[in-house]
Amino acid sequence: MATNSGLLAHQFDDLEQQRDTELLSMWLFLATELLIFGGLFTGYAAYRYAYPNDFEAASRHLNVLIGAINTIVLLSSSLTMALAVHATHKNRQNMLVACLALTALLGTVFMILKGFEYYIDYREDLVPWTSHFRAEEWINPGQIALFLLFYYVMTGLHAIHLTVGIGLMLWLTIQARRGRYSPEHYIPVEVIGLYWHFVDIVWIFLLPLLYLIGTHSPGDLHF
């Protein structure tokens, strides 16, 4: 049961306490997500230090163009998400709905491009431990496969988080069309916005770690 026109849940004393609690809950959730990605980043950094030439050689076979385009797409989605929060505070309902829908659309574009990139990787035999990985073409196939494993796990985990974010954006869009958000009730947009920005920031780290480490290396370990 809720009071104050349905905005205040019964377990809270006032709206400010409710907002602070919801924000804190999201920050705690993001902290646990940071531990997951942090563990992957740490493992990647250790092996990157151990096998620098092999990781650089494998990195040069990733599609930097799609990675760069997807970076622009996600940065644009962060802008539309920030504008959605602004629109909520200003009670601009049409702008809010448009920004939320555009954020979801940009996330979907990212996923489509990422799926196309995975298909290119498959066609170019960059899927380790399968028939679509030609170990004989590499000097150190084990290290190359290790890099590709990190690539698929890290980008795949990011894609899962983004898919969840797209679903949340669609839900927010539906709720916004019903007029559920206002300067007095904006916290769902702000909390989910934090999640969306977190997913975008993770990608900003993935781009140089995976795609750019071999772009300036003169040598290549691929025959």
C-alpha cells in the first residue's frame, strides 16, 4: 500500500528517504557488477602482460570499424538518457518519451551491429576451440585462443547487460506514455539511467583493451 498519491511506499517516512534508498540500492548493485567486470579486467591485464605480442596480433583481427561505430552509438544513447532525466525534472512528457524510446533504439542498433560483428568473426575463423578456429595459422594458437576467449566473455557479458537495459528502457517508455513520471516522481528514470551509464562506461573500457592494443604494432604473429 502506498500513500501520497501512490508515490510514497508505506515503509518510508517521506519521499526523500525513499529516493535516497532507491539510489543507494542501485549504487550497491552497480558495485557488485563492478566486481564482476573488475575480475575480468584484472585477469585480462595479467595475461596481456604475459603474452603481449600474441594479444596484439589477435586484436588486429577484430573489427575496429564496428567497434568505433558502436562506441558512438552508445555515447549517443548516454546523451539521450541524460536528456530523459532532464525532461523528467522539467515535466516535459513528450521529450521524456522520445528520449527513452531513442535510447532503447540506439541500444538495439548496438546489438544488431554486435551480432553482425560476431558473424564476421565466425566467418573469419576467430571462434576458438571450434572448427572455425584454424590453430595452424598462428605461431602460438593457445595464447590467441585465450585472447579470443576474453573477447567473447567480456563483450558477451556486456551485451547481456545491454539487453537488460533495453528491456528497462522499453518499460520506462511505456510508463512514461502513461504519465507516470514527473518532477515529484522521477527516481525510476534516474536509477535506471545510472545502470545505462554504467553499461556504456564498461564499453568505453572494452574498446581500447580489446580493439586498439594492436593498432600501432608493426609486427604480426599471423602467417
